[in-house]
Amino acid sequence: MHNLKREHARTDEHLHLALQSPGIGVWTWNIAANIVEADQNCSILFGLPIGQFPLTIEGFWALVHTADRERVQQEVAASMEHGAEYKTEFQVVWPEGAVRSVIARGRVYEDEAGQSRQLTGVCWDVTERRQVDEHLNASMNRLVAEAKYRGLLEAAPDALVVVNGDRKIVLVSAQTEKLFGYRREELLGQTIEMLIPWRFTSNDPSNRTGFFADPEARAMAECEELHGLNKDGAEFPIEVSQSSLETEEGVWVSSAIRDVSARKRRERHVQSVVDRSDRERAERQTERDVRQTEQDERQTERDVRQTEQDERQFERDVRQTEQDERQSLNVIRLEDVAAVSEAANRAKSAFLSTMSHEIRTPLNAILGYSQLMLRDPALGTEAQANVRIINRSGEHLLALINDVLDMSKIEAGRVEINPVTFSLPRLLNDLENMFRLRAEAKALRFELLADTESAPYVVADEGKVRQVLINLLGNAIKFTEHGRVELHVTIEQREDNSLWLSARVGDTGSGITDEERLRLFQPFVQTKGGLNTQRGTGLGLAISRQHARLMGGEVTVTPRPGGGSVFLFEIPIEKGKSGVVHKQGAHTRVIALRPGQEIRRILVVDDHFENRNWLVKLLGAVGFSVRGANDGEEGIRIWRE
């Protein structure tokens, strides 16, 4: 890590030296976020104070001269579409009104999906060069045709070549001889193709033919990038600008040729430094993300261990309570068993009801205040994550309490069946979405096979069907470390013309021994694998079998060849109609009351301050006028007010 930081510092220093000296500005446009980053050279090139370069692409377009803006936008769009490098010249308008000429060159970077994510490039001012070109072109039009100013032609900094209407070279400067290595006598009367590599000459004559038909002056940046060919056969990059000359022999063409080899090397060096800097920034960001993920995982492990400890303590308390009840029953006389059993059931129900109330009261406050805190926009990201952990732990504890109460209701015979018409494919889709993520988190393959076309809508107790399948799938994923978990659902018509729903849940876990299978569906009984995980109460399978039997069906288990288990859940069903499907409302979060309606007043009466206080705050946060009372007498008094 230390070497990476030191290498990055050295790269930044090289980048700074490479870009500051030649007056080249470097900019980057993050396409998705629409954020433009530019160095101080860009601000200087565009006539802006240091640090005032526009932060968006729209602000950048506003600086481009209106005569060039649409063309440059089209060139940038084409580069993004094809992922190609681009180079263009355009004029910018400084705040005080001055117009400057700028050349920009850059490339597009794509993400892993092949989408353009970033545009990075460099730019430099060529105003003085353009002024020299314009002045030179004007001078050429005026002087070259007049041979008496040949000395000025020889003093030009660029190599000059003049061709006649037959594309024959009629005039060259000394710079041309120096640049290409030919003597003047070797060039005169030859075609311009001798100075250009063969791969560029196929298009060149037609271009010049079109030029003679419309002989407007062309600046260097407007011409296609070319290469020159010297007498030794070596190629080198050049820029060419052309202008027409009216002579007595017709229209001649003057070409100013400039060797840009040094500038190309500098551009490649700058681009390589920019690319390297981008890669290093991406690597550092990845390292930061990995460290943050590791910290989050460690915190999650600590939270899970604490929750498991709480679950084990709760299970020990429940077992101790049952042991105490069994010891009490052992001393009762046989003739009083029925009466005592009924009394014990009432006592047990009263105990569970009291325990549920005593646990739910502070638990409701925990869940309520955690939900209230999550609505606070000032809460930081880390604090929100901690509050969500508290909320999830509370909901898990509430689910354990509900399991105990469900088992108590089953034993007391107070569980009822509520058949409704529902969509079986939608229920299975919900379960697939719920458990596929859990399976993938353990690197397990989750498979769902459903043959429900014969009866897409069925009549059964949807809540209990969902609870049984959730218990079976949850156990399969929890006790499987490698391989797959599969759910196979079919609807079949049996010999008595009744419809049966069959759901097979298979896994490739450690399996269940014969001894464990005999007592697997007893309350508070867990397999060796369940004890090792130290999770759950041992009530899920017992509740699932009781629910299946209440619906006229059964839950059974068989070993799977090669390892693992297969649980079979079967119940009789009826075929339903889509028109009477039980509608389920979407879970939404209330933000506030709709504006413009009358403010509703609510009175909250609860003798527990914690429960009353969080409910008053929660209702007040969405726009109700809320007051609280400690007891009924105070509530009546406030209501009368």
C-alpha cells in the first residue's frame, strides 16, 4: 500500500510537469453524473479565473462559439457512440468578448457493460498559430503570385508547396527542402504525391479536385491528419493547411506543411500519464470499498452472534418453564388429571399471554423508536445501519415469540382454517424471490419447478400454506452448505376426483438420522445440525405439521440418496376462480398527509410512556395533530376539551 501511494505521488508529479509546461489543459467529463473536472490550464485557456471552469457539460457548451457549438457536439456524440478518439478545433468566447481558437483531443472510456462512462482529453490554444496561418495565406494570395516577394516565402516557419491546376509542384520553400530532404530541383514539376505515403494518396487527388472546384482556405485543424514521406522513405506526422492563389495561369493551391512529431510525442505522453492516473484512482477506490465491506461483515457477524446468544437463552428459559410444568404435573393424582390438565392449559395460556404482553410492550417500543429514527433525515449512514440491525433483531425476537404463541394455540385447539382464493404462481414467485438471494449468499443453487397450469387459482388457507413452505425452505437452506435446494410443486387429481397440492422440498445437506426422524416433528426438538447452528426454537416443523393436518394434509420426511433430505407437504385444495382472488395490498410507507385536507386529531391512550411517546411522535411526523393520555380518565378529560 505504501509503495502504491508513493507510485501515485510520483505519477501525479509527472502529470503536473507534463501538463503545466506546454500550457496544455486536461479535462474529464463523467458522463453518468454529468460532472466536468478541469485543471487550472483549462480555466486560463477559456479566459476564466482559476477554479471557475464549468462543472457540467452544459456550462462547457456555453463557452463554445455558436458557430462551432453544434459541430463540436456532433463530433463528441459520434466519438461516444463508436468509442473512437477524436480531435477537433473550435472557437471559444472569453467573458470579456475575446474570441480564441482551441484544439481539443481526447478519448472515451467504457465500463464493463460497454457503455461510455467517461470522456478524458487535452486542449491547447492555437490562436496565434491561426493568426499566423491567416496572415500567411493572405500574404501568399498577395505576394506569392508576385515573384518579387519570394524572400518572404522563404522566411515562413512552415514548409510551403505551391501546385498549379495540373497538380504539378511549381514553387517550394527552403523549409520544404529541409523537411523532406529533397533539393528544390528534384521537386519542381513533380506531383504532390511524392511527398505523401502511398496509403494516403488514393484519396488525395480527388480531395484536391474538389478543392479546385471550391477553393476556400482550409485551416490545419480542419484537414485530415496526414503523414509525410521524406526522401529516405521515413514517415512522420504532419498538418496541412491550404489556400487558393489567383494567378494569370489560373488557380494555384498553396499548402503549408508542418511537422508535428514532437507535439504527437508530447500528447501520447500526456495521455499515458492521464490513463495511468485514472487506473490508480480506480484501484484506490476499490481498496477502500473492500475495506468497508470487510468492516460491515465483521459487524454483521458480531450482531448475529449476539442474536444467537439471545435465542439460546430464550430457548433455555422455555425448556425450564416446560420442565417446571412437567414436575408440577407429576405430583397430581391420576383421577384429577383431566381437571388439572385443563387448569394447566389455562395457566399456560395465561402465562404465555402475560409473557407475550410483557415482552411485546418493551419490544414494541424498540421497534417503534427504531422506525422513528429511520425517518430522521439527519441520521448518518452508519447510524442508520446500526438502527436497522436493532430493528431486524427486534423483528426476529418477535417472530420467536409468535412461534411460541402459535404452538400454544395449536395445543389449545384454538387455531382456525381460513380458506381464500389466491394465485398459486404468484405465491411461488414471491417465495422464489425471497429464498433465491439467501441461497446465492451461501453459494447454493436454488431450483423451482412448478406444474400449476391445471389450477392457477386455488382455494386454501394461503397464510398457512405460505408459512409451511417458508419453514421448509428456510430449514433446507440453513442446513445445506454445498450443492442445491429445490422446490417442486404439482397439482394432481386423485382417484376420488379431489385436487391435491404437493410440494417437495429437497436439499443436499448432511441429512437426518433414523433416530432424529422419529422425533423431528416434536416441539422444541432439533437435529444435531440444528443444535450446531444454535439458531431457532425447534418449533417450525412441529407447527408446519400441525397446520398441514388442520388443512387435511400431512408433512413427511425421507432421506435422499447420496445425502440430504426430502420433505413432502401435501394438502387437499379446491380449484378457484380469478374473479374472486384475495387481493393483497402493496406494502407502502406513509410519508405525510396529502396537502390541502383537514388536519385530523388523534388521541393516544396508553399507560406505558415509551409506547405512547413513540406513537405520538410517529403520527405527528406525518401530519396528524396528536395528544397522549396516561389512562382512561385522562383520555376522557382531554376528549371533552
